[in-house]
Amino acid sequence: PDAEEVKEFVEKQVKLSDSVLKTCETKEKLHEKITKLIDHPRYDTPFKRGNSYFYFHNTGLQAQSVLYIQDELDSEAEILLDPNTLSDDGTVSLSSIAISEDAKYLAYG
């Protein structure tokens, strides 16, 4: 991937793709439809460790879901880990998490 020949090829492909997409009449309509389909709040199933509850939540257009913690099911949740802050473009994601039984430790990858 670091060879100049590969870099030139990729650059030419990007230019070609951009030139086609600029003239594509349905690009904006497709973008709007996809955005509409995914722009809604999403929650993962909550789980309990120790005396705390944890869950993932995405407000709709966040690149990555955020891990929340709360003491009681009806208490105010706090952000425990927001992977959206781990990179400028939001492409860093969590592939796995592990929370100790007593909820004292969090490991993530």
C-alpha cells in the first residue's frame, strides 16, 4: 500500500469516483434517505455489574455509540466512555469491553 504506483492508482480512482458522483442525480436523494433511516435514538440492552447499570446509546447520527453508567435504573446516567472523542473523525470504535463483576475496572479494545 505504500508503493508510489499504488498511491497513484488510488488517487486516480478517487478522482474518477468523484467525477461520476458529482453528476449523479440520485446521490443527494440517497444520502437523505439513508440519513433519515438511521437518524433515530438507539439503545443497547442494559446490563448490571456490581451495583451499577451500563448501556450503550446513540442519539442517531453519532459515528459510535456511547457507553453510559448509572447507579439506579431511574437515576441520571453519566457518560463512562465516548469513543467519538478518541479520534477527530469518529472512526475509532470499541470492538469489545469488559467490566469487572464489582464494576471497579473497565477494559476496552
